Amino acid sequence: MKSEISYGSKRILITGGAGFLGSHLCERLLNDGNEILCVDNYFTGTRNNIEHLLPQYGFEFLHHDITFPLYVEVDEIYNLACPASPIHYQYDPVQTTKTSVHGAINMLGLAKRLGVKIFQASTSEVYGDPVVSPQPESYWGNVNPIGPRSCYDEGKRCAETLFFDYHRQHKLKIKVARIFNVYGPRMLPDDGRVVSNFIVQALSGSPITIFGDGNQTRSFCFVDDLVEAMIRTMNTDDQFTGPINLGNPHEITIKELAERIIALTSSSSTIEFHPKPEDDPMSRKPDIRLAETVLGWGPQVELTTGLSRTIAYFKELI
Ligand code: NAD
Ligand code: UDP
């Protein structure tokens, strides 16, 4: 039976809405009183992530691959569809590039026909293995165009190019956000990304797999903070296009992350060192001064708090 929540003011399309970030965004925007059209091909997203939303009034799911055109009527578009974990985006690299590039063209075409705003979930990967730290939006990056990560990095870079060309050529209202590493409940246990890997390994007592010497750094943002930042970005005035960095500037090494997770789970897991994957960036730390100024936003959830919430989710799941 459908629950009677108040009916939304906007009808919002979220591509990749059954994925990790997308499902949280669907939930938040639905709770804010909007109608949601969640589009996903279930490549890395799952029905489980949106099961609780399916019976709710104002939520609609459409099984669709965005590399094919989509004809729907909506007031706003968030384009999140694309696998984000290295093992998933490298599984079928051609499809990853198609999703980023053909998918962007299809969603931009839809936004153009409807005359609506469109948000692009871009990534810190557009900076590649950065030689500047922290990374400001003005940095053009250091990206290998032919390596195993290129399908994702270059696909997302090309998508940014398309967004800005649609903006210049067709006056489209665009919002391009460069998202840094996000973690939280609803990451897949076999997702392959570092936070979920380490938590699942720690909870099951298996060795924690550090790739390389563990001195590479990342800066992790809890999903609730990121969702807030995405919505604020969409609601900036029409002149604002981005790109805008969204993430938590608290930088830690992967080895420190492993130790933190072992301590928080009181795990008996040992640490195992494996070869570092090709082109794995040595550092990542967002310069978020633009987000602070334009959005009046900064991350609120500290790493230990966010990790504890994520650990609680995986404990329940496993
Ligand atoms: P995810 O893999 O959990 O979600 C991606 C979703 O897109 C999945 O539900 C998947 O089934 C769907 N999808 C993939 N290809 C599709 C296609 N061709 N058509 C329709 N649906 C398709 O990943 P996520 O972490 O939720 O990431 C969401 C977006 O945010 C991605 O675009 C990703 O590049 C971007 N991003 C995420 C992070 C992060 O740390 N989570 C960081 C930077 C950027
Ligand atoms: N990583 C690791 N062990 C794992 C998974 C990842 O040491 O089991 C490392 C990985 O090599 C990278 C960092 O953790 O240096 C972050 O990896 P992730 O795949 O989460 O994201 P990305 O590399 O895209 O930032």
C-alpha cells in the first residue's frame, strides 16, 4: 500500500538512482516532498537500495540504460549513472566510456528539449594522479589517457566537456560537481572500494588488503554530507555552472584507514600488502573553498562517526 506523504513540488530524474549515492539522493529528495523518477540498469545498483522507496507515493523506478535515449518529462535532472568502483568500471571499460559519454549526450539532449537544469556527478578522478595538493577546481589534472583507469577518468572528463559545450552552445543550465571519495551505508559488500573492503574484511576476521605500501592518501566524505552538497549545488543560481569540488578535505593514508577500521571493529584481522594497481593516484585532497563560499557548505560528519555508522550497516548486512 502507498504511504500518504505530501506531494512534491518538482519531478526529478535521478539516473543511477539505485546505486550507493543515487539511492540516498532519491530518499532525501523524496522526503523533501518531490516526485522522483529513478532510472537505473542495475549494473552496480540494486533493488535492495530502493526497496523502501518503491511503495512510497511519488517514487517511480524505470529500468533503463542511459546509453540509449530517454523520453520522459521532468523538471530537473541529476546524472549519476556510472559505475564508480575501479573493479566495476574496469569490468567492461567500453560500456563505462559509453555510459559517461553517450549517457551524458542523451541526458543533455533531454535537458535541452525540456529546458531544465542538469547536474553532473563528475569526479576527483578528472585530476588523475595530481601533482598539486590540495586540488583546486582550476587544476587541469595529470591523467593517463590509455591506462586501465582511463575509461572512467577520460569518460568523465569528456562528459564535463560536453556539459560545458551544451552550456556555451545551447545556453543549458548545468551544474558540474567533482565528487571526492564518499563512503557510507549501501556500498556493496563486494564493491571493491577501500572503505567497504576494509570493513567487510575486518568484520569477517580476514586479512585487510592494502594495495601498495599504504602511504597513498584519500579524503573520505560521509554520504549524508555529500547529498546535502549535491542538492545545494543544484539549487545555486542559474549563472553558476561549477565545476565545484565536493568532498571532505580531511586526508589520511590508506594504512591509517586500515588501522582505524581495525580499532573500531575490535577486529583480529592482520594487514596484508598487495601490489598497487597501475595508475592508482598517490594523493587526493579537495580544496573546498568554492563550496564553502558558494554553497555555505562544509562536511559535518567526522571520519570516526561516519565509519561507525557504516560499520553498523555492514554488521547488520553480513
Ligand atoms: P554506484 O556504482 O553505486 O552507482 C552507480 C549507479 O549507476 C548504479 O546503480 C548502476 O547500476 C547505475 N548505472 C551504471 N551504468 C548505467 C547505465 N548505463 N544506465 C543506467 N544506470 C547505470 O556508484 P556511486 O558511488 O553511487 O556513484 C554515483 C555517481 O557518482 C557516479 O557517476 C560516480 O562516478 C560518481 N562519483 C562517486 C564517488 C564516490 O565516492 N561514491 C566519487 C566520485 C564520483
Ligand atoms: N585500496 C586498498 N585495498 C583495497 C581497496 C583499495 O589498499 O582493498 C586502495 C586503492 O589502491 C587506492 C585507495 O585504497 O589507493 C582507494 O581505492 P578506492 O578503490 O576506494 O578508490 P579510488 O582509488 O578510486 O580513490
